[in-house]
Amino acid sequence: MDYHPTSWYKRAGSRESKGRPEGKVRPVAEEDRLFCVAWLEAERKTVQVQREEVSSYLEKGVPLWLDILAPTGEDTEWLDENFGFHPLALSDLLNNQVRPKQESYGDVLFTVFGAVNLKPDENRTDTINLNLFLTPAYLVTTHLKPLNTVQAAKETMRGKHGPLSKGTDFLYYTLLDGVIDRYLDVLEEVAEEVEAIESEVFGEKSTDVQRRIFSTRSRLANMRRSIGPKREALRDLVYEEFPQIKAATRTLLRDVLDHVQHISDRLEAYREVLNGLMEAYMVQISNRMNEVIKLLSIISTIMLPLSFVTGIFGMNFEAIPGLQSEIGFWAVMAFMGILTGWMLWLFKRKKIL
């Protein structure tokens, strides 16, 4: 049976919401969804390209960068008509759960790379897939939500010598490097949180420390699950031959791979620190409980002989020595005070207090 991709995209478009991250996606204006620029070598400048002009620039072989925010089924149809991307790759554009990877479809290198947005007001790490189609002639990127990394790359296109002027593979490297840099930003947040937790654990006040430790450990676990596949994907890009990537760019990607390894090492180190802080916190709780039990035991030990003395003079007998004496009460109180002082001295000498 013949397979017709266009009809499949229409069916996929109706299911695209299944792949979107949880939460509402803010509507994006149509003019803000598609961004396209071309590098004119003869004029040494970057120019804006409209959607209807893309096909003509492709025919001219001008280096092109096309970015689509929140792609729909109609967008995948349009990409199929103008670029002829493989249906399996196009289907991944509507799914945010695809693991980082790279696949070759003819002369097109398709890469999926999870990116994070830094949200200082949220102690949560959301991963948004950045999909990249790379050839020597163009780079096409898509993502379901706005990405700071992509926005930063767009800002550089306003100059005359943006990343696109050095080739589509250099822009490809710039975007991947920007994604990893965002992880470093999140790591700085985690480092500050770990330092704050450490100060509370070993400080006088430690309220709600256990919840904060578990929350930070969960965040680290999410980042470790996210960064692991990226290391594998980048290792393939660095050590395998892809005609879409020049040797000089492959060297730059090796530096990105080093950053990923550095991030992995820091995540592991923070995980061990948090485990140590949790153990120290539990030991502190145990020590505090032991101190409370020790104090209560001392009080009980002191009160036991005093209760014995008062119990004797509280018996229902008339002939008790000192009971009729005017100084009997004060003599008993003095005896009990001396007894208490002697017991405290004894506890101090035995280093119980």
C-alpha cells in the first residue's frame, strides 16, 4: 500500500496536543511564530525572509535559517512541500517526549535536543525539545514553546556577521551550545540552593530542611535524566562523520561535549552533597532527641529521691520524727535541696551534664 505523508500530517495535527508539555500554552501571534533569515554573501548581510519567499531562496542556494514556534499539522505539511523532510522526522515535531537523538535522512541531519528555560520564580525544570534539520544550505528549527536560547540567536542575526555568516553548521553548533549553557545557569541556581540548605542544616535554625532537600534532589534527578541522552547524542556528532558538519565545527562540538560532561560531574557531586546533608540532618534530629531524653532522665532521677522523701512525710502516721517540730518542714526542705545539689554535682563530675 502506498504511503502518502500529507494525509498522515492532517491526522497527526489533530493529536498534536498530546505531545505538548503540561500547562496552558500562551497563544502566539502568527507573525511571531515563523522567523526566517538568509545570509547574502555578496552583500555581506543578513536579510529577513517572508514565508512566501522561502522557496525562492532555497532555489538560489542561499544559506537560510527558518525557525517555527509551536508547529502545527499545517506547518508540517508546508515543511514537507518546501523541504521534503522525512515523515518520521516531521512527526517528532509535534511530540515533546522524544529523546535527544540525531538521524540522517539523505542529505538532512535531523537532531532532537532537549532545552530548559530558566525560571527563577519556579523551582521546577521543564524540558522543551529543540528540533533541528541541518544541511549545508539551510537550518530549520522548531520548538513547542519559546526558548531563550533561540531568542538569543535571533538577536545576533541583527548584526552583519551573525552565526549564519559562518555556515549553517556553525549556527547549529551555536544553538546546541546555547542549550547547554542554559543548563549551567540552572546549575548555578541549584548550587545556591545547596549552599542555603547546608547553612540551615548546620545553623541554629533548620525549618523545613527535609522538604527542601527532597525538592532539590528531585530537580537534580530530572536534570540528570535530561543531560544523559545529550551526552550520547553529542558523542555521536563528535566522533562520527556527518557530511553536514565541517571538521572545524566538529571541534567546537567537542567543547560542548566537554561542557556536558562537566555538568554531569557537577550534578553527581551535588547529589552526593545532598545525600550527605540529609544524613547530617537526620543525625542532628537523632542527637536532639537524645538530648531531650537525657534531660528528661536527669529530671526524673532527681525527682525520684525527692518524691521518696515527701512520700514518707505524707504517710498517715502520727508518730513521725520531726513532724511536730517547728523547724521540721524547713529541715526537710534543706535536706532535699542538699540532696538535689549533691546529685547535680555528681552528674557534672560523671560528665552526664
